[in-house]
Amino acid sequence: MSQGQKFFDDLGRVMNEAASMADGVRREAETAFRGQMERIVNDLDLVKREDFDALRELVSRQAEDLDALRTELDALKSGKADS
């Protein structure tokens, strides 16, 4: 093997190791960032989507019931006023 080929083989090996190390650093940074974001979100005490949707549905039904009761009350008030 000539001196030039050995140099390029060594250079290629070093570049591969550097790329592998950079990928490992990237994965470690992503893991640390993801863990930190999960802690922040948990500290915010956010409501789960399922709970939010269930509460929104309940409020919607209650609004419909309230409108029906208001209509019924208006009808009763107008009936007494006519009497």
C-alpha cells in the first residue's frame, strides 16, 4: 500500500469516526432536550385533550338545555301576561 493510499484510508476512518461521534452528540442533545421539555410541560399542569373535549361537549349540552329553559320560561311569562 502506498503512502498516499494509507493517508486517505486514515483520513476516511477519522472522518467516519467524527461523523459517528457527531451523530451520538446529536442524539444525546435531542434526548436531553426532550426530557427537559417533558418536565416543563408536566410542570405546567396542562389539561389532557380527552378531558378538554369531554368538558367542551358537556358545556355545549348545558348551553342547549339553558336555551330550552329560557324559551320555556319566556313562554310561561307571556302566558301569564295574557291571562
